[in-house]
Amino acid sequence: MSGFDPVGSFDAEQAARYDDEPRGDEGDAAAFLARWAGDGGALEFAIGTGRIALPVAEHGVAVDGIELSPHMAARLRTKPGGAAIDVFPGDMAEVRTGRRYALAYLVFNTIFNLPDQEAQIRLFRNAERHLADGGVFVVEAAVPSAWIPADQEQAVRAERVDATAIAFDTYRYDPATQVLLENHLHITADGIRFGPIRLRLAWPAELDLMARLAGLRLLERHGGWRGEPFSGTGLHVSVYGR
Ligand SMILES: C[S@@+](CC[C@H](N)C(=O)[O-])C[C@H]1O[C@@H](n2cnc3c(N)ncnc32)[C@H](O)[C@@H]1O
């Protein structure tokens, strides 16, 4: 996608709006993650505005984060408890904090924000090198078929249809590379606002293989934060350890 800048997807405007409509899984996710962290500390890859990190910290867990967007990190610092979280700027596949944790985690499909398979493999390696003895890496993501119906490699979907404003989502998916190019467009009398995103999707089995390349193996897989069974559709919460 020419002209795409990953930081641009999470610019100052996006960061200001990010917490307006919470996803709703924050409490369950924090309880699940805090159990794995115990008193060994946690590292969130792509910590964003702390939507999950702050509730995890409320369980008494010391949380660090890595974040690419300075706007998202700045928003985190303005929230109660945010200033107590160390955020290391940069690419989560590369940045090292110099510390080790009982838990590293990456949620809300954000492993797919890494542009290709190589970067996703580097991310698993980076997670492994941050784990203390007995530590685990938790990934939460949707399966690709939850995003892209099998027979729809491109589509336009209406999201809002009013007399003076429309919004729609348009995407194109390449099954060979598993790269999804997507843009949310909002059109009003004031003009057009683009919301581009480039994602590289991966099935759970491929993530398991990436983990193996990093010296990790799948310990548990659930269909949600409450330990629901994984059905093969929707999202998965996967726990990797040495
Ligand atoms: C969907 S948000 C998720 C934020 C937070 N984890 C949550 O659950 O609310 C995706 C976040 O990933 C960050 N991000 C995207 N690519 C990144 C990268 N390569 N390294 C670090 N952060 C990245 C974005 O800036 C954004 O804050």
C-alpha cells in the first residue's frame, strides 16, 4: 500500500479517540494475564494507550511496554497510573528493554500489524529473549477466516449511510502472502478522512511454528479470556512457553 505509514494509523487524532469505545474484554484479559504474571512482572508489546496494561497493573503487576506510536504512548502517560509504566519506544520486533519478565503479551490482533512473516518471526524471538525462567508469551488474535470470508478476497462494506455523511470499509486480501490492505473512509461535507491499515494475517498453526523457531511451544490455547474452548473460529488466546 503506497504511502502507508504504520505510525500514521495511530496518530494524535486516533490516540485521542482510541479509548472512546472500549472493546469490553479489558477486565477478563487483565485477570487472565495477571495470573500468569504473578509477581514476576509483565511486558506488553504494542502497549498503546494502556487499555490492557493499566487493568493488569491494578492487579499489582509491574508492567512495562514497547510502543511504536509516540501519540499512543503519550496518551497512556496522561491516564491514572500511566506515568508508572515504563514505555520503550520503537518496533516491538526489535526493541529490547534489558529486563526479563514472567509474562510477555501481545493482544488485539496486533501481531498482524507487523508487515510480513519475517517480522512476526522476529517478534516471537524478541518475546522469548524477554522471558524469565518459566515465563510465558501470550498472544490474542483472530483467525484469518474471521476477517476474510473464504470467497471474498476484496470487498467494500457500508459502515454508515446518512444523507450528509457516509463511511465504508474497503479491503483487498492476498492469500499467498496473507497481507490485507484495508482503508476505512469517512466522507462528509468537510471532506474525506482515510483510515488505512496494512495487516499480515496468520493462522494459529503458523504462529505455533513461529514460536517453535523461537524456542517456544504452545502450552495452552483458549477461545477467549475466560478459558473458553477454542473452536477454530473467532479469536484465540494462546500461551507459549519454553
Ligand atoms: C490495536 S492497537 C492495540 C493497543 C493495545 N495493545 C490494546 O490492546 O489496546 C495497536 C497498537 O500497536 C502499535 N504498533 C503497531 N505496530 C507496532 C510495532 N511494530 N511495534 C510496536 N508497536 C506497534 C500501534 O501504534 C498501536 O498502539
